[in-house]
Amino acid sequence: MGIIGRFFAPSPFVKLHEHSEKVHECVKLLYPLTNALLEEDYEKIEELHNLMSKTEHEADQIKTALRDEITKMYFLSVGRLELSQFLAYQDDVADAAEDFAVVLLLRKTKLPDELKADFLAFVEQVISVSEQLLNIAEQLSTLAGTAFSGQEAEDVLKAVEKIGEEEWKADRMERKFARRFYEMENKLDPITILFLDKYCETLSAVANNSEKTAKYLRLIIRKK
């Protein structure tokens, strides 16, 4: 990219939104993966794991290309390091979703019927947190146009608070599910409990990383 191109390069926030959409594609796969687990359809889990791996790789490719572009751009409304860090946090969401798919693939675990409703509710709430992050990412180009200030910034700050609430709900659902399966430890073998715990850990990481990404955006706005 030449000097003139660096001054008039396309906004990086368009591609940042593209990355956020690809990350959320990874997160949305949690739902069919969970249904396959509940139905004990382990072939479907393997198929969805492969799709997850492909989608996460595509998110990585967008991330790498955008990082290369950011280093060559001038007159960004936020610092290059801040953009790169936001991108990294957002990519962590996809990584955590892929981790869940990997754990499912490792063992043909059977979830007791009495745990299925709580587990599915937890997964749905985790996906909801990611959806809230995607909604914020859709506003990034508009936000950049206002130099991360004004009413647009205030609206995003409110959305960040909502993500915090949604993540809190996910935490409560995780604890409820965990309490239920630990109460059943006399009925469940230790390896099953270990894997249920890993499900909680990886799913929780999806919600936590979504909130962390949103909070970092709040930090960027507050610094303006």
C-alpha cells in the first residue's frame, strides 16, 4: 500500500465487523453441537466439529489480514494497538467455541435426561451473550465516524452494560447446571463428571470472552 493509499484506505471497522460475524458463526454452532450431544449423535458431533474448525480458521484469516492492514493505515480514530487488542479479544470468543467442540469430540459422553434442560438453557444463554457482542460490532463503523463519542458512544456503553447482565445470567445458569450434576456424583462416573465440568469451562469462556471484548470497547470509548 502506497502513501496515498494509507491516507485513504477503507475503514478497518468494516472488516472488523466481518470478523465479528464469523466469530458469531462459530458460537451459533454451539446449539446444533449441543443438540447432537443430547441426542447422542456422535457422528453429527464430528461433522459439526469439522465445520467449527473450518469456520474458526476463516475467522483467523480475517484477523490476520486485518492486522496487516491496520499496521499500514494512517488517521485511525483509535490506536492501532487498541484495534489489534480488540480483535484479539474477539477472536478468543471463537477459540473458546472451538474448544467446546473439541471436548465433545474426545468422548462419547451421555448426558442424563434430568440434566438436559438446564444444560440447553445454559448454552442458549451463552449464545445470547455473543449475539449482544455482534450487535455492538455492527455499530463500530458509525461509532468510528463520530470519533467514539457523542450519543452513539453512549448507546454502545449501554449495550456493553447489557452484555454484562447477560454474562451474569450465563454464570448463574452454569452454576445451576454444575450443582445439579455434582449432586448426582453417586450416579455418574468420575470421567463423565470431568467432561461435564469441561463443558462448563469452555462454554463459560465463550460468554466471558464476549464480555471482556465489550468491556475493552468501553475502555476505548472512555479514553476519548
